[in-house]
Amino acid sequence: MVKISRAQLKQLVEAAIFVADQPLSQEQIQLTVLDGLAVSKTMLKETLAELKLDYQARGIQLVEVASGYRFQSMDSLSPWLSKLWQEQAPRYSRAMLETLSLIAYRQPITRGEIEDVRGVSVSSQIMKTLRERGWVKVIGHKEVPGRPSLYATTKTFLDYFSLKSLSDLPSSDDLLVTEVIDNQLNILSSEACNKLTEDNSPQQSADRSNIEPSIDSNNADEPEQLH
């Protein structure tokens, strides 16, 4: 095993996270750039902690999301950094954000259960969009007549909203209350500042600038039917 100094280790880890296309977990770093080097898991963990501290007061920060570590700009800089891109941030309908919010807070959940809470049918286009973006997946089927699919969020969802785990979601005692749903939608929307959607960004820009998606309350994915 080749020995490496603390300073060199810090530089190597910093550079690896900076050039990576996706967040890097400690295991990925250990198995790739640190392969063959005498670096323990403890040393790597300490190095990552030092890097987070180094960047704490800077415009760029090292954050840990569900998939690992990545660099991204401070949330407060989003209004100014967004001017670097001519494309508008994606506009998500209120219906889609309500559906995503319910899945996030009540998973695993069936489409029928989502419809019971919202009081309207969930359009097929909404579910398709959520799955295509990789935010939602089917994790099984409920053992009731018809065996409906059970939906849950993914690591991609957590990464997009800069969350390390579901426990980082703001607490919600009762999403049945309209005001609470409104609050959760606002939180989810603002959390998206931490990552520019891949549709609008070149390589790595997604991790270095933050643009908030808009909630388009007048633009439903497709007409919804009241129960």
C-alpha cells in the first residue's frame, strides 16, 4: 500500500468530488481514487469533515446527500446565479407537487390512497413524470384486491432536494390539512434550489448552482377528475 500525506489526501478527495458527475459516497471514493493507497475509513471520514469545514464560509459548500458528497453553491446565492442560464427552471404543476409530497411523507402509498387524500384522481401523466425523473419508484404491491402498486421516493429524489435521508424532511403531523400541504409544497420547492435540473445544465453545473423550480398552479399535467 502506498502512503499518502494528509495534505495530499485532502487534495485528492477534494478533486475527486469536484470532477465527479454524480455525488460520491465514502465507499466509492475508497474503491476508486484511494484504491492502493494506505487510507483508512477513519482517515477519509476525518478528511471529509475537514473539507466541509473549510468550505463552510465560502460560496461553494461540500454537502452530503443520499448518494454521497458533492459541491454546490449556497442556497442564498440562487437568485443571482440563476441569471447564468437563459433557460427557465422547470415548472411543476401543483397537482404533481401535491402527489410527490404525499408519497414522500406517507410512503409506501398506493395511487388510490393518494387520490383519497387529495379528493381527485391522480393523472397517469403525473405518475409517469415522477417515475421518469427518477423521483418515485414502485417498491411492491399492496396485498388487497387488485394488488395496487406501492410507491416510494428514491435516492434521486433525496439528492435533488439536497436531503441525506427521509428523516431530514420537515416533520408533518397531518398532510390532510390544506395549510400543512401548502407548507410542505413550499419547503419541497425551496429545497430544489440545491440542485439545478439536469435538463437545463451542462456537466457539473447541477452541483454548483441552484435554481428554484416554479409551482405552476394553473398548469395541470392533465385534467383531473373529482371523485
